[in-house]
Amino acid sequence: MAIKKQFLKSKPVCKVTFTVPAEEAKKVAVVGSFNEWNEKATPLKKLKNGSFKGTVDLEAGSSYEFRYLVDGTYVNELEADGLAWNDYAGTENCLLSL
């Protein structure tokens, strides 16, 4: 798994690219505080090499909680900027600091 951040000079936005190696998966999405945890809001596209990839424009200077949803199962990003406990879900979410 990987996260790539590209900060834009022209506006306070960061293009964040999420990549998830999941050859056996049928559906992968990134869900988080930036899309109200909506699994349909940010689906990732399957590439020929079997990984899933997608880019989201997020406001720079903010932090977001997120997780991947791989065929209905939540998965954390190993390269996240940190982890945050979520009492509602009873688990840790990944942190993305921009």
C-alpha cells in the first residue's frame, strides 16, 4: 500500500494518490472523514498489475481519518501518518496529515 502527496503551488490543495495491492479483490474504496465514510464516493480503479489506485484533492493544512474498504473489509494503510482510536467502530483509523 502507498500514499503519494502532491501539494499544489497555485492553491491550498494536496492531490493524494492511494494505491492498494489487492489482486484478488473485486472492489476497493477509500473511505474517511473527507467523504463522510461513503464507500461509493471514492472507489479506486483496478490496474492491469492487480493493484487499485485513485486520487483525491484534499485541503492542505488539515488532517483526515481514513481506511480502505476491500471487498467489504476495512484495512488500514501501513504508510499512514499515524493512527487514531475510534470509539464508535472500536478500532484504529489511519491518519493523513496534509
